[in-house]
Amino acid sequence: MTAYDCARCGERHDGVPFSYGTTAPAYWSDDLASDRDSMLSDDLCVIKGEHHFVRARLVIPVHDAEHDFTWGIWTSLSRESFTRMTSLRETPGRESESSYFGWLSTELPVYPHSTINIKLRVHTAPLGEQPHVLTEPTGHPLAVEQHHGISTARVHEIASLLHHAQD
């Protein structure tokens, strides 16, 4: 699937992305870059020395495709969990570590309700891979999609919504 017919504008768009991500947690702002107790890298964030975040993958199965759909999200962690997770960054076998509790810290604008603060379990992945998260089973559409999967039609809908959000 290299193109899709957009439900919003009726045009054909090239490329159907099966992943989207953000560069920072929803709580980050550019003025924090000069704060000595704040930092943002490709996969870690600390705000004012008090709030800790890691970048992770939220994977959703796609029933009628060979690929899963992935949201690149940020999740909060307690200071203790953040310290433990970052201490294992280069440790082989780290994926056997128990999961950590986190709150989704990325707004995903394709859902009718905010995705901020959805409860997550954060799982450390093998070396070279980002952590992945599992939503707590709830009625939130994101949690329903992660636990039950979506179709390629939904992937096209997400692409249409996000493509036109940038217009």
C-alpha cells in the first residue's frame, strides 16, 4: 500500500505511514531548553528536575496488513523508575526487567478524547530497541484499538486526519 484515497479532501496521497511520533512530551516547551534542570534528547526528557519521561512505542495490531501500526509516544516515569530504566540502557537482557508504571504524555489528536494521562505499563526492550507500552484496558478508543487491533481503513483515516492537521 503506497497510496491512499483521502477521506477528507478526496485526493490520492502517496505513502501510507504505519507510524507517527513526536519529538517531545506534551509538557515540554522550548523555553525549558535553557533551564539547567531540564533536558530533552531523542529518547529521554527531564523537566525542572522533577518530571521524567522516556520515548516509547505504542504498537497497535493491524488485522489486514503485514505491519503493525506504531505511535511513537512519551511516557512519564517516577524518578525511581526513570533512574532504574536509564541505568540499564546498555545492559544485555534488560528486557526481562519488570514493567514500570507510566502515564501517557503525548496528545494523539486523532482520538475524540484526550490521550494525556492514560495509564500505561512500560516494558524495557532488548538492546537497540525502544521500550514499548501497553495501555490499561479501558473504554478509551486508543486502549480499545491497542487491545483489539485496527484495519488498514483506520490507518488511512489516521493518515488523512494527521495529513490535514499539518495544512
